Amino acid sequence: MKLEKITSAELNWTDEQVPHSKRFDDVYYSRHDGVQEVSYVFIEHNRLPERFESAGRFCIAETGFGTGLNFLVAVHLWLQAAPETSRLHFISFEKFPLKLEDLRKAHAVHQQHPELLRISEALCAAYPVLLPGWHDVWLFDGRVRLTLWFGDVLSGLSEVDVHENSKVDAWFLDGFAPSRNPEMWQPTLFQQMARLSHMQTTFATFTSAGVVRRGLEKVGFAVRKAPGHGKKREMCFGQLEQVRPYSSKAPWFSRPSAMEAGRALVVGAGLAGGSVAYQLAEAGWQVIVLEADEQAAQHASGNLAGAVHPLVTADWNLRSQWYLVGLSATLRRLLPWLQTGEIEGDLTGLLQLAVTDTARTRIEEALQRVGLPNDFAYWMEQNEAAQIAGGAVSEPGLFFPQGGWVNPPSVVKRCLDHANIQVHYQQTVTQVEQTDQAWSVVAEQGGQVYSYAADCVVVASGALNECLNTRLGLPIRPVKGQVTHLKPEHQGWPLQCAVTHLGYSAPCGQGKAVTGATFEAPSLSASLSQASHQANLEQVSRALPDWLHADAREVEGRVAFRPTTPDHLPIIGPVADVDYLQAAYLSQSHTHAVYRYPQQRYQPGLYVSNGHGARGLMSVFLAAEMIVADLQGEALPLPSALYHASHPARFKIRHWRSGKSQ
């Protein structure tokens, strides 16, 4: 999925302080009363007041976020009219997003509507960084989800993969007029609208241009005209009256059937298991977690500190996009817990030092080609970086204002502290089998056998459970890593923020710090090594030359095994029916037209969250959101291309599609 560098909107301001687009030479809304215009065109003609009253969940999709005025008005009505337990999903696309300061200025003009200013404050506080692609914003205790796509609307629409249960209920066709913005009003727009709609889906738009009316009618919408708002002569609105067949471009990654919340069993009490258990519990599932060790977070999730930061690549590739969405999910969950002191850590900044020529070139190219905004990351020269770190650094680098470190065991503990979660320790899962009504899970503890029944099973057991990983066909490779623990007396000065270099170094409270970690494949020895401590100390000395005066013979540390995958992305989602996968795809020719292949079939209720590697803190919470979205038939929390990129069946499908498997 290739994304273009974002160009923010260039504005003039009218005498009435209404924003005017220089690019499209048009105002964003009525010069007289933009709120009244939105209410008339989009709210009234989509019949939202009466529809909101009985909604359990409701989805609005909008072409052209602009100043967000449509969003503000719709959310205000939602909070007034919809049941408190209901949820609004507002999906919007914007190729030229407003900068935050322009967004605030555009909203400030609506002083006669103070009810909107409260919503504006919440939106502006959570407004995403201006990077291309998908951004999720959750507001008002989860009652409102805003999905913003920064980039071309036609590209963005193709990346929305809603479930049958969560299709779009109402369309706001906004954006500038077809005569000024013909690139948006293309046949593909109307085709994507039809794909994402159901028989009760409505639309409304300020324009009655023939190209719009004909395009909507061609894909199955009934179109009606109405008097326009203000000086505009006509507008149009309507409803889908004919559903057209649609063929998926990746049927082997189609989504599973939804399930009612019930009993869930999670294998593993590390970051992956704890995060998905928490997400399930929050969604109303009764969750049992089975852990083979005596307590939670004993493997890769047990380090004293883990670094939290995005993955920056020169071309903003698929992995960068995936981990940006993952980081956003992590921050949504962790920042409130940090503010209340429920977990340990500091997410007020991380410094990435350019310790190699390759790293420096990658960062410089990303700054130029991707256009990293300053509220996401900015370049620091060596002297400034030293001030941030607290002592001498060897190189300049990139500073991430929202990066930092957290203590993974405290995160796992907080996740498992939920009324809907029970944890059973020292129970090793030996069998996972499907029965007529549910899943049967067998575990052993000290020679005693325990049996559990569940509607849903999520395997999140990490790198070392070869039995389950083989059973699920997961190409997980354990990679040994050793970190070194540093006491205050080992440090020449206190490290003030997390720093990444060839490895990472981070403070971890009470004057202590941690540095590492080694990559020691194929070793599976769990023993601490003096040589590995020495390697960690030498590695950090290249980046922070006078920070440590520690002896490898005197320091302590720990060993863990990262669960890694061949493509360096985690494995998340529903587990395919093995026999069906073979019959429907792997044994067939790989050259047929895509529409000739059937939809994927899954082992109902069987999911996996594994392969998180060294970046688990930036992936496990997104993984949890993905699994619950699939289980409950909700819209995905990421673009379909990224969903496919981390799908459990991807390795076999790629091999087959390459023509290497028959």
C-alpha cells in the first residue's frame, strides 16, 4: 500500500472568518451559517434525528473532512439523541487536512453554538499527526469513534473493510464541488459507496450535478432532489435500493462470521495475552487466561523497561504504516493508565540516535520524502540531543515526543486486573480441539489434568510453545535476547529519557536503568552470559560514551525469547480451516481471476496473537482490537491492506500466489 506525502490545506479567511481553500478557490461552508447548512443538508436529509434515537451502533462515512464541522454537528446530535450505550463510527477522508491551529481557528467562529465548542476541544486534543493513512480517534468514553484517512479518498475507500454487521448507514457527500474537484467525483467513488452500504443506507449532498446523480443511480441508489441551502438552487439525497454483487480482491483474507459475547479462553499471560484478555473483558466476554508459569509476564514481556516508538523508514513502507496504527492503539490504552499511576513508565519522549550511516540516511530521507511533522518526530543535533538524554551522546538523532518507555509487567498486571478475567497459573495447555458447540481446552498442572470449554480461544503463548505454534501452522522463530540491568552506581549520570541506538537504553525507576538487547539466534539457552553483558555494554558505549562505568562481571540481567516471523510483522487474527484452505486455494491454479475463488473459511472462534517480536508494545493492543472487531462483527481498526499483512494465512497464500505451491 503506497501512500503519498501529505500536503496540508492552504487557507485564506473571509471577512466572516470562514476558511477559504486556495487550492480549490472555494469556502468550506456557508459564509452565513455553516451549522445551519450542515443541519439542513446532511442531518435532516439523512433523517438522523429519528434514526439516532433507536441506534445501537451507527456508521457515517464522509468524503471531505475539511474543518470537521459536519463531524461536530453529527456528534452533538448523537450525544443528545442516541442511547448512552450506543456507539457512533464516523469515517472521513481528507487529502489536504487542516493543520491543528487552522482547525482551532475554524471552530472558534462558532461562538453562537457553544455546544459544538466542547466537542471541538475533545477533537483538537486528540487530532492525529498529519501523516498519510489511517488514524483512529476515540472520544466521549468510547461513544464516538472517528476514523480519519489522510490521503486520496478513492484509495482510502478501498481500504475500508467493514463487516456485514457494520456497514455504512449514512453518507455525507461533501468536499468541493465537482467542477472544482473532479478528481474525487469519479465512478470509483460511487462504486465504493455501494460496496460499503446496505439497503437502508442513505446519502445526502449539497450538489445536484448530473455527474453525481448519474453516478449514484448507476450503482443502485435512488436519487431525489430538494431545494438547496441558502443561495444554492438544488441539492440531492436518497437511499440505496439495489445491492450489487461485489467480489473481494483478496477472498482468502475475508473476515470471519461474528459471534455473540460469551466465554473466551486466552492461552498466555504476557503482553499479547493480557491485552487481548482485557479487550475481550471490556467487550463483555467472560475470560479465562491460562499461563504455564507461576506468574504473568515471565518471558519477553518481563523486561524492566521496553521502548515505545514508531518505526520510521525512508519510504514509509507497509511496516511503518502498520506500526503507526499499532502505536496509536498502544497510546490510547497506556496514556490514561500512566496518568493515573496504574502502570510504570514515561511517554514524554524517546531519542533515536543515528549511530550508523544507514540509520542517518534513512532518517534524512524520511524527513524529506514522508514529511514527518514535528509533533510526531523532529531532528535533533548532537548538543540538543545530549541535553535531552542528560549526558554526552555520540550522534544527532530523531526525537519522538510521544515515545518513551514503559514497564511491561505493570502493563500486563493492569490488563489482567479486570472483573471479567480469571487467571490460572502453572497450567500448560496440551490440547485445543473443536467440539460441536464450543472449544475444548486441556491443560496440565503437576500431573493433574484440567478441562475447559469456551466459545472462543485466543492463542497468545509466545515463542517457546512449539506444540501450539505447530498446531496452528505459525512460522514462529524464537530469538534469544539478553538485557543488562544497571544500578545507580553503574551510571555516570542519570538517563533522562529512553534512547535507541544499535539497541536501546532506558531508565526504569528508582535510579535504575536497562540496556540491550542481544540477538542470539539460534541459541535457546536460558542462561545469562557474561559475553552478552559485555556486548550490551560495548554497544551502548558507542552511543552514550560516558554514561556507564560498569563491569560485565558484576551486572545482572535477564534472558527472554522474542517470537519472530519471516516478514517481521506479527501474526494476528482468525485461524483458517486447514482442509478448506488446501482445497479452495493451495490445490488450485493460482492464475484464475480473483472472483473465481471462494471466501475463506475459518475454525470458528479460534484466533491467534503471536509473533510480536521486539515491537510487542507497539502491536499487542492493536492485535487485541483486531480480534475483538472480528469476533463481534465490527469495523476493523486498521486498513484492509494492513489486516491482510498480519493475517495468519498470509504465508501459505503468498507461497501459493507466487506459483511455488501446488
